[in-house]
Amino acid sequence: MDEIYSKYDELYSNKRFDGISEKIKNLGRNLTNLQAEGQEMQNVISLRETKGIKTTVKNYNRLLKNNKEQVKNLKVQNDLLKMQ
């Protein structure tokens, strides 16, 4: 995610507005991957609970971290879209 913010900062600091669409596409691909990972984590949690196995705090923390990454990604995409 730091890579996303560094690209974002570079775009603002250098006032380079060309290639914004490509950056948004890359962020979209990254978001799709994050969503797939998040869904897989949720499936693991659901499966564990279905089997009566306690879900650990670590499982929920990973899911929470993934969700925060998705929100950051969407914020950057939104900011880039506003620049177009």
C-alpha cells in the first residue's frame, strides 16, 4: 500500500497528470485482489465457525487490515478521479 501512496504523492508533487487513467486501472486491479483475499479470509472464518472452531483474533485482525487497505485504495482512486 505504501507503493500506492508514493505514486499518489509523486503525482501531486510533480503535477504530472498524464497517465492518471492507467494508475486508476492499476489501483482497480489491486482492489480486486484485495477483495478476493478478503473474501477468502471471510470464508475461512465462516468455515471455522460452522465447524465449531473458535476464530482467533489474528484472523479478524487480518480481515480488518485487508478492509483498511481496500478503503485506502478507494480513497486514492477517488482522489485521482477528481483530478481528471
